[in-house]
Amino acid sequence: MDVLFAGLARRARLFTHGWGDEQLLEKVEVGTSFLPEPARVTPEWGDARPHRGAWLRDGTFTSPLPLLAPPVQTAHVRWLSAEHTRGRSACVVLAASREEGYVLRERLYSPLVREGVDLFLLENPYYGVRRPLGQKGGALRTVSDHVLMNLGMVEEARALLTWLRDAGYERLGIAGYSMGGYMAALTAVLFPGPLAVAALAAGASPVPVFTRGLLSWSISFSELDGARRDAEQARQRLGRIFDLANLTKFPLPRQPGAAILLACKKDGFVPAAETRTLHAHWKESELRWVNAGHVSAILTERTALCAAVRDSLARVAPLPRQSE
């Protein structure tokens, strides 16, 4: 199924407009581009309405990343809860590569809502309602757009988690599948407090995923290199840029024992060695395996995915009450 999905996805190629903003890429290569502290945001929420046995609110806030242009700069988030008021725990769930909208994540993680976990589903920059004019689907046109998307995912998740912490939830977590799982792990190491982490079908570095794995089928490296048409040179440069976010280059999350990594034994996109590397770096984390591929796990392993989120939330240190 992974091979079939990769073959279909390659029809919508990534980075067809090249590297994009070279000044941004140079800035990223010489130093960190993350904000020193999570930004403060106040989402504006719509009215709560019943939705498939839960309560749904849609909200927006301005992204803390000023480099994003309209309509990308407006962050969109969906809040699912079991009650008209908030639950005991909250988990921000990030989207996978090319995952637009909320339908897939609602289907995968909705059982958690009935257990008292409020879910906050962020729409990625450049996806869905946040697509810039001229972009078709979730195939980003330039490498710099992808870098901005990743930076925006982290900063928006950090800002939303800060808002949730101030809102009085007992436990906070972050989760995601594939790219969403990797970005969830990166957010956790950059957040100034304990978080439950469920990094699902993700590894320590995105480099092999984009340069050698099935996802690389969607990239024409010779065209990306421009006039020289040197595919290997383009592959190496892309690897250098993406390796700047290698999780082994970052400190551990505040509570690595509350991190659960889930890997697929038949994964054609994320090498098993990358997940083992992250587990070795986060020494107190737990590594779980499912007997599925990267794509088939979404269809067959919902119970395991939900269990990873649930168990990580049970392990994270509860936040002090507002009065303490």
C-alpha cells in the first residue's frame, strides 16, 4: 500500500517552483529560526455545536510566524470536547504530510474525546483553507514554503499549548502521525514545560524520508537543481537543510518518560532505524511497534494510535492548579 500511495502521490510533485526564498534558506542554515519563547495568542472561537457525539468549536488566531502571508497567516484550529465545557486533558494533534482539513484526525482520535480528552486539531500552514493563491492541493511549490510550514506548525502549536496551559487543563499533550508526529516531537523539545508526546510513525530526522524514501518519488531532484540538472547535488542540499531539524541535535523534552513512539514494521516512508535513533536519544521514552505499513496503519491501527496518546497523557506530570 505504501508503494501504491507513493506512486499516486508523485503525480502531484513537490517543489516544482524550486528552492524559493533563498534569503530565508540561508538564514535557516546559519542559525535557529524558532522564537525564544512561545508566543501568546488568544483564539477566537465560534459557537459550540454538536458533531458526531461530541461538541465542536472552530477557532482562529494570527500565526506567531510573521513571515507567513495572507491567507496563510491566519491559523485555524478545531476544538473537540465531550462536554459543552472543557475536559480534564488537552492534546494538540498535528497534521501529516498533505493532510488537509480535519476529517482524518477526527476519525482516528475521536474515541479519546469520550474519555475526557479535548482535542485541538491545527490546520497546517499552506494546507486546506490556508493555501496560498495558485497552490494545488497539499503539494508545496517551493522548499522555502515547506520550511515556513514547519516553522509555523511549531510556533502555532507552542502558542496554542501555552493558551491551553493558562486555561487550566490538568494535563497537556501533543501528537501527530508521520510529519505530524515528527513536528509534535520537535514542538515538545521546544516547549518550556512537561508535555505528553505521541510521535506516531515518525523518526529522528526527516532527511531519509525526503531524499531516499518513497516520498522522494514526488521530488524531481534534477529539476530542483535548476540549469545544472544535477540531481545528486540537489538531493544533498535538501538533506542539509532538513537535517538542521534533526531531533538528535536538540535537548530532550522536559519529561521524556511521557513520550511514546509508535513505529510501523512495514513502513516504506519512515525507516525503522530513524525511530530507533529517536528512542535511543530520548532514553526514557517507550517504543511501540504495529505490524502495518505507513498507510495501512491509518486504516487498521486506530486502537494503537489512540492508546499511545492516552498512555502518554497518563504519564505526564499534572499541571498545578491555578490557585496553587
